Amino acid sequence: MLSTKDLETISSSTLNHYEANAASFWEGTRHHDVTQNYEALLSALPNKTGLKILDFGCGPGRDLAYFKSLGHLPTGLDGSKSFCEMAAAHSSCPVLHQNFIRLDLPAASFDGIFANASLFHVPRQELARVLKILAASLVSGGALFSSNPRGSGEALNGERYGHYLEFDDYEAYLQAAGFAVVHHYYRPKGLPRDQQPWLAVVAKLC
Ligand SMILES: C[S@@+](CC[C@H](N)C(=O)[O-])C[C@H]1O[C@@H](n2cnc3c(N)ncnc32)[C@H](O)[C@@H]1O
């Protein structure tokens, strides 16, 4: 069982890595094609503009800008101050500077949550609690999209903490938080499973 201090150390170390590499992260990821993931979330939501979408772990703002370009009302959230500033500049969207382990979100406020490559940074012992907070921030019928590297266990990759789950175990966490999975797939698209390190899941509030 990790102490509060351990959890702070882990998240600070992870965030320090992103802070130190913020500019190169943007250059390296700004043109990533995540169309499949955008469509996965949007297909689980009402077919209209003006959807309130929380980009959880928004990084420097690529996906906020995309959702805004479609006429939605995205809000970013990230623990890296540099990423929050970059995301606001790149998207002109509101961006919350919050740590995943100390979230303060409005209740029943978002139609959807887009958590692209971010939830795996939540220390595993906190995952159930964080998923419940995310569930409480969604409106009735709201949807959570998440994409994470799959596997088992927890590890430090340099300074960055990650936990890894395969679908069945992750589904159990989602169900315990009040979600029902509607769709899951592996990425990159079209490759054999052993060359698809990413697990993408769309879940809706029950
Ligand atoms: C792999 S990046 C993904 C960024 C973006 N979603 C994307 O797809 O490009 C992980 C993001 O999670 C954020 N993050 C990691 N740990 C965090 C924590 N404890 N609190 C808040 N944000 C955190 C990082 O700052 C980073 O923006």
C-alpha cells in the first residue's frame, strides 16, 4: 500500500518528466492520428454539437483543438503547468491545472471524457477512486473513452510511473465505478495483436 507521500512522489516524478520534455512532446505528438479514438468517443454520444468534453490529461492541446473545431465545448485537465499553458494557447479552451490524485471536478457536468494515454499514469491503487470521480463528473448517459498501454503490473519507465491492465481486468474496474463497456479495440489498427500495445475502451454510465 503506497502512502500519500509515495503517491505524491510518483505523480511528481511523472509530471516532472512531462514538464522537462514539454516542447519535444508537442513536436513529437502534434500530428499523431487519433481519429479512430475521437470517433470512438463521439459515436457513444448524442449526434449534436456543443458537447461538453473533458480531455483528461490533455497534454499540449492537440485533441482539445480538434474537438473545438467540430463545434464542441472541450475543457482540458493536466497536472503539467507547461502543458496547461500550451493547451490553452493551442486551443483557446479552458484548461484545469489539476493532479489526477487530487481531482476537484464539478458533478454531472460533462457529456464525455476523453482520456487518451493518461489514465495509466494514475497509481493503480487509486484507479478505482479516480474512475468513480470521473463517473460523478459525467451527466446521465455520459461516456468515457480511454486508451492505455496494456499488460500487467506497474512500472517506472525512467521518471514516469505507469500501470498496465488487459481488457478483462480493466473492465472490472470500470464496472465497479458504474460504467458498462460498449466497445473496445486494440491499436495501432490493422496489426497483429502482439504488435498492438494499446487498449482503447469506450464505456457509458449505467
Ligand atoms: C502520454 S501523455 C498524453 C497526453 C495527451 N492526452 C495525448 O494524447 O497526447 C500523459 C499526460 O498525462 C499527464 N499526467 C500524468 N500524470 C499526471 C498527474 N498525476 N496529474 C495530472 N496529469 C498527469 C501528463 O502531464 C501528460 O499530459
